[in-house]
Amino acid sequence: MTSIARPKECSFIVDSQGVRLDRYVAGNCPELTRTQAQRLIGDGSVTVNDSVAKASLKLDVGDRVTVSIPPPVPSCLLPEDIPFGILYEDDDLLVIDKPSGLPVHPAPGHLGHTLVNAVLAYLSDLPDGGDPLRPGIVHRLDMDTSGVMLVAKNRAAQSNLSAQFKSHSVVKVYLTLVKGRLAPEHGAIEAPIGRDPRNRKRMAITAEGRGRAARTQYRVIKYIDNYTLLEVMPATGRTHQIRVHLSAIDHPVVGDTTYGVKSARLSRQFLHASRLGFRLPSTGEYVEFESALPPDLEQALKDIG
């Protein structure tokens, strides 16, 4: 039987004053570059005194820094003939209609058959942006989430688009079906999100200071029996943000087995990235792209009524 590699946990007590967190992590974990350290910090896999922190945090003597390093994955990415839709293409980027069931990039448990492998079969050269396992990637969708996604075709475009996501200027709109009749019909959920201390594969609402600030706006499209079809606009981009926030208010996404319950009507969560708006790196022009609801989600709506 093949054993499953587990994250490596490292803990350090700081003995020097004023060093940045990302520099400290990279300096004390030889297997990490500074870019990788920053990504782990951004993902909430690094804590200072049991709380998440920014990469720029200046450490104090006596601080306890804990790092969870995922197991290594092969660095050789191979192109794979996996179909995906293209909504738009220019010299800088691809706007992709991502199918559900496809991980965005290689990770433990998914070393191949990812969107990156599919794009490499279409484009032989993609910028790695400091991480050879995520060439061209500027944002992510969950494996079972479908819809609009960007891939950069060169380093300048990757830097430009990443900056737009970091500044929260990208318009992101999702369609989701949740259990129960959500009220009021317009609202926002604000609660910090971090790694679930009892299960590192999950995210959770955390105490103030232990997670990263997260805000999710929503608008009710319609009620269907004891379900609500929502348009959701995440203002931030935390891992599993929409699913965690909606579960926290007792309206989990239909079919979400991680934060809700299994659905007899769907084999995956009802979550679709329906619209994405951003500025083209080449001209600065604001553009928006839409993806129609896929057949499995359309059928689920029909089945419900």
C-alpha cells in the first residue's frame, strides 16, 4: 500500500529582533525560496505565536514561528491532452472556461491531469512566476468549481494580473445554490478565515488575529423550494472562502461534502465562476467575460423545480 506523504511541521523560537517573517522562514527552512515562503504565509500555513501574520511582519525575540511545509511534488510538468474551453485569447493571456473536476495545478494527491498540464499542451511555454509548478497561474478555482479563469502567457502579464488580484480590483462573480432560504436578500458575510487546527485540509472561521480578513457579498436571485440560488461576490480571495462563509451561516453550498453534506442531485458542489472582470495588461482596458452555467448544474436546478 502506498503511504500518503504528510506536511512537514517545523517550529522555531526567534532569537533576533526585527527580521521580516518571510526572510526568517526562508532562512530557517533551506528547502524553501523566499517566494515559496511568502506563498505559504499567504495560504495560512505559517503562524506566529499561533496566529497568522503578514509576510512583512517584523519578528520579536521569543516569537514562536510554526511552518507547515507540504510534501514535495515532481517538478517536471508534462503536457496532457485535456479539453477546456477558451473564452478569449491575446498575446498576454488566456481566459479559460474551466471544467469541474480538474485541479488547477499539481499538488500532493494530484500530480498530473491538471489545468496546467492541459494548458501546456496548448501553449508550450508559460512563465513560472517563481513557482515551476504553477506556470501562468495568477489565481485559483477549487477542483470541483467550474467557470471563468485567467492564465498568463508571459511574465509581464503574470505580474500585472497578479497585482490586480492582490489589490482586489478584479470583479469576481459566482453562482451558487445553498440549502435553506437565505435572508435578507442582500448582504455580506465578514469573518476571518484560517486553517482548521483540527484538520489542516480544511479552512475554518477563526478567532480575530488567527485568520485572514475575509468578506463575501451576496444577492439572492431566487428561492427554489427550500434552496436559494445566489450571486456571490467575494471581495477577498481566501481559500474556500465562499464555501466556508456560507456554511458558517448555516446555508452550505449544495453538494459540498467538506463544509456541508452530500447531495443526491449532484456529484460536486454547486459553485460556478460565472463572471470575471479585469484590465487587459496591454492596454489597461476594462473587460468582462462570462461563462454559462454547465449542464450538470442546470439539471440540478430543473430537478429541484
